[in-house]
Amino acid sequence: MTENAVPVDRVKAALEALLLVAAEPLSPRRAATVIGLTEAQARTGLRFLADDYRARGGGLWVLEVAGGYRLVTRPEYDELVARLEPSRAPSPLSQAAVETLAIVAYNQPVTRLDVEAIRGVRCEGVLATLLERALIEEIGRKDTPGRPIIYGTTRRFLEFFGLRDLTDLPPLLRPEATGGPPDPA
């Protein structure tokens, strides 16, 4: 796998160690720099490692998220992990926060007034909560009177929802495209 004649198993072991201690998703570029590989070699090693974890079927897996890779617990064990370490369980988002976050994610860059026009209610408090949780960020100011803040999602947003990038967002189902509002069944 490597031109430096480092065995594949040693590369995967080194990547596994880095994933265990990385505070944020480990990019192939960063892994390559630390281990002394090319970025392509690190990316290949990370994919091999992810395949190994998937095939093993244990309680962990390597997830590609937010432009990098993380070693995470499998979702089916989230409840057990939360029982052991309640502080590690993410606090749920309110319905208003989910709605507001969806509006920002699908319409970014977006201002507070844009969000309020779509939701039909004021949302300063919800935006403040999303900013505090680092799911959205201020990405600039609109060049209009009052210079309103422009919001966009963050890397933390991608991590929170397990997305590689924004193209992983599911397609929007618009009521007009489906013949009306979704069936409440």
C-alpha cells in the first residue's frame, strides 16, 4: 500500500490509534502528515480500516463525517452508552430548533429574517441556541440596510447528523411536488 514499505496492518493500526484520540474528524491530509504517508495512502488506509470495522460487526465503526473520519459507537448502542455516561448523550433539539436548523441547512446562506419568513414566527432565541451549540455560525453580513447577519451550518452540524458534507442532506419533499402536505399517518 505504501511506497515506504510500511505494511498495511501497521498503517491501519496507526490510523486506528489516531482516530481514538482525535478530538475532531481526522482528515486524510492530517493523518498523512502525522504518519508520513501521502494523502491518497492515508485515505485508502482509512477506507480499509472502515471496511474492517464494518465487516467485524462490533460495537464500533469508522464513520466518514465532516470531511474526515471518526471512531464512533454504532448507533444501536447509543442507549447503552448514554446509560453508562449520561453526560455523553446529546441533548435533543426542540421542534423549533430542528425546523430552524433545517431552514438554515437547506437555504444557506440565510438571514434571521429569511428564516422567520419561512417559519412564520420569530426565531432569535432558537438561532441563539443553535449558535451556542455550534450547529450554525455567522458567516458574514448581508450588504443591505442594517447589515443583517448571514448564517450557515458548521462542521459540528455535519458531525451531529453524521454527514460527510451538505450533499448528504436528504432531498427536500416539497408539498407541491407530492400533491399536498405529507400524510400524517
